[in-house]
Amino acid sequence: MADALTRSMRASHVLAAVLVVAALIFAAVGAAIDDTFYLRLGTEALIFAGLALSVDILLGYTGLLSLGQALYFGLGAYLSALVLMVTPSFWAAMGATLIAAIVVGAIGGFIANRVRGVYFALITFGMAQIVAKIVYNTRALGASDGLIGVPVINVNFGIASISSASPVGFFLFTLAFIVVLYALAAYLLDTPFGRLLIALKANERRVPFLGYSTVTPRLTAYVIAAVIAALSGALYPMLRGFVSPELLFFSTSGNAVITAVTGGVGTLVGALYGGILLTVLKSVVGSYTEHHLIVIGLLFMGAVIFLPRGLMGIVRPAVERWLGGKVVP
Amino acid sequence: MMTAALEYFQFVLAPQMLIGLVLGVAVILVALGLTIIFGLLDVINMSHGEFYALGAFIALALASIGLPFWLLLLLVLLMMLPVGYIVERGLIQRVFHSGERHVTTLLLTFGLGLVMEDAFRLAFGPNPHKPATPIAGAIDVFGVFLPLYRLFLIAGGAVIVALVALVVYRTRLGAMVRAAAFDRHMAASLGVPVQHVYAGAFAFGVALAGLAGVLLAPIYSVFPTMGRDFILMAFTVVIVGGMGSIAGVIVAGLLLTQVQAISSLYISPVWSDPIVFGIMVIMLMVRPQGLFGRLGHG
């Protein structure tokens, strides 16, 4: 008999499948009318959804609000750009990003996990600010201009290869990549380790009484989130051909938090829907007025006040009912 | 040898320290509201920088209809109080009682800050406005050329900080605030109107930020994102000083701005931000409660 968590995650998977189908239709239409702009925008939405996914792992499962996920996103983006400028190999860029994210994530996690609650939010914020300012002032990393001229690459799978210059090809690749990240996160959170994280969120003091360490799972969750953020970020220079220090700024971290909260924390799939919702909103509202931040800010405030479980807080219980079984709120 | 050291102090160190002092007073004014709000309500006010900007923009609008600067100081303070009160009762109280108060209030004020910043851009345009300096002229202090207005800012800031400390530590109102910060349930059962104290403290905190906005506008100009750069420093000061501590804000505010000012003599000033944030992170690691205890706690 599946418990409430498994059932609700099953609903998340259904919603993720719906998203994939919708994205495939979007890609087919985009390819048919030979569109570039919207496919590129959709790809960017998916990349930032990956960043929001990492925020959700920390906030929704472990109960840690990170205001500095841009640190890892930017790390991935810069490292990937640097590697690609030396050798245009997708796997080299991803491998380097993965290793760096684990190392930096472990260091960052060690520092940040010394404190709890609001201090955790501030320490992650501070760390990201330090790195952002250092990159902003380092000539070798392009300083305020960022790194431009990242070459177009071919993602080589042995049997087939996808060019990052192809709008529909790279969109589909990014979709697959983000879905794999989602599946990986969902799998990890369904293991006993994942249950331990949820227990930590619920009551950290009682967890040691059950014989578990609280330090290791917190650090592991932090590193996993760092890796997901960095791998998402590594896709950015492949899409845009450049990286800018803005990727490291607080606005990037803040947007990821807005995305995760509006989409629905603790659902994983909410981050993906949130990413798409926010990108659509930005481009739709942005076509009428340049003041889209007012709309997004109000929407976000409304979500915090009226929908603490976000968009998925309304949608997912309905899916659960449809899947059958009692819904435990 | 001795004269060389003296000359170094007079011509290199002292001017830099005076510049740091002006910035220090400015940061203290902003951080003071932040720390009171945290000390009492346990709320990290992410929109504090935007309230600082709001004060400056209100002053800008009022000055355009010809009101004198000195009247503006009072008017902005009076206008910000109801704004802060309404924000606390209307918005913050809605999420205040949820289990994850820290997170929800932080997110809510973060959203509010975004909306306010864009609203300023909508109403006043993205470009900076520079109000005229209310006190013209400059004098020599230790051979340092110092505009009179900055001198006034240091003195005025010191008076404001002293008044705030006096109210918090020496009046009945301040005792109620400290009691509510120490134990809200106990304070409430002893007849302290905790709801109003909370809303009042929030209003007072953001009004202080607004006042700082008016005072600093002639030096740093007025523009929609003016709160951003400043608030980072204010947060650092609050963390290093101890969140919710008034004495901590004063000590950390003076200390950190001096570190920033003096370090920029020896290394490029662009590195002063990473240094200050580094201090913040190290402080959070080794002593997250900060240098001093919290409001109402000892």
C-alpha cells in the first residue's frame, strides 16, 4: 500500500508527463513554423526551471531557504563556458561542472549548514554575493561583461548528435535533460534518504532520537541541490553563447525562489511549471509594459499569502483524486 | 619618523575615516529599523531597502511642490508611519502565524520589495534625481575638506540614534517593546497591546529607513534601485552586530564602514564588498547571534 507521499509524488509524475507532452507539441509546432525565438525562450525557461528545482529540494523537502542558488547556477554557467571555449565538448563541460559542483557544494554546505533557519538563508545569500562580486571584478572572467563567444557545440551521443544551434533540437535536448534531473531528484527523495530529509524538515530535534545523523543528510541534500543548479547552469552558455555576471546576482537566486514558491514547494514538478509560468508571464506582460516586475511581484505575494502550497497546491490534489485513493492534505 | 606618521594620518587616513564615518552613520540609520523589526517581530524585512527609497521619493515629490527640506524630514517620518502600520497589519500578519514564519515573511517582504521598486520606476522613471544640498558650503576638519551637509548628517544621525536608544531603553513605550520582544505571551497577559506594539515597531522601523532616505538623498541621489546596494551593507551590519541589537548596529556599523574605508586605501575599492560579505559569512559561521544580544534579552 502506497503511503500519502508516494501517492502525491505519483501525481507529480503525471503532471510532469503532461508537461512533457505539452512541450513536445510546442516543439512540433515551433519546428513546423520554423520558429527560433519562442523555442529559445522555452529552452531558457526549462534551464531556469532546473535552478528552481534545486531550490525546491532545499526548501520543499529539507526546509532550508537558500537565497544563493545563483552561486551554483553561475558556477556551472561560467565553468561550462570556459571549458567549451577550450574544447567544444559537451561531456567535458558537464563532467567539469559536476566535479566542481560537488566540491564547491560540499564546501558551501559545510559553511551554510552550521546555522539554521533564517541564518541559513542569510549565509547562502552572503556566499553568493561574495562570489558574484569577485567574478564581477575579475578581468580573467570577463568582469562586468561576462564571457562572450562560446562556440556552438554538438552534443554527441555516439549514435546521434544534436547541435546547440538548432532551436528545436536543443529545446528537446534541454527538455530531456531537465526531466532526467527531475526524475533523479524524485527518485532520491523517494529513498529512505529522502524520507529522512522530510523528517528533518518536520522536526530536526527528534531525528537523532531515531538514530540518524542530521548533519550528513542536510549536507547531502545541499550538494545534490548544488549539482542540479550547476548542471542546469552549464546549459546556459550552450543556449546563449555567452555568460554574464547577472547569472550570479541575487536577482537570479530570487527569481528561482519565486519560481519554486509560485509553482508549489515540495512538489518538484511545481518548479518546472513555475519556471514556464513565469517565463510566459514575463514575455506576455513584457509585451504590454516594461513593468512586468509589478505583476510578478504581486502574483508572488498573492501566492505566499493565499496559496502557500503554490499552483501545485490546487492542481496536484485534483490529480491525486483522479488517480484514486484518499487525499491527505 | 613621527611627523611622517602624523602627516600620513592627517592627509591619508583621517580623510578616509571621515568618509567612512558619513557612510557609517547612513548605514546605521537604515540598519536600526531592520534590527528593531527583527528583534521584535522575528521578521527579516527584505523590502527595507525599498522603504528607504520610498522615503527619498516622497521627499522628492514633496520638494517639487516647494516644501523646504527641514519640513520634509518631519513629513516623511509622519507619512511613513501609517504606511508601515498598514503593511504590518495588512500583509505581514497574514503569514505571521504560519509555522515557518521566517521563510514566509521573508518571501512576502521580498515580493513587496520587487513591487515597490518597479512602482518607483513607473512613477519617477529609471534615472537618478539629485536633490539640492540643503546646507551649502564646506569647512576644514584636520585639514580635510568636508561639506557641511555631511557634517550635519553625522551629527543629525547621532542625535537620531541617541533618541531611538532613549525611547527603547528609557521610556514606558520602550519597556513595552522590550517586554514584547522577550516574551510576547507574558507581555500580552500583563496588558501590553502586543498587536499594536508589533505593528508600531514595524512602522517605526520603516519610518527610520524612510528618514534615512531623505537625509541621504542629497549625497547618494534618488533612483528606483537605490535601496539595493545599501541594504546589503545594512544586513551585514545587523548580522555582525547581532540581529535585534541596537548597540550592535552602532558598533558594527561604525566598525564595518571603517574596515571598508581603510581597506580601500590599500587594495582596490572593488574588493571592499567581498571583504565585508566575508566578515558577514564568517560571523554567521562562528557566532550567528552576532556581537551583542538581542533586543529585550539582557
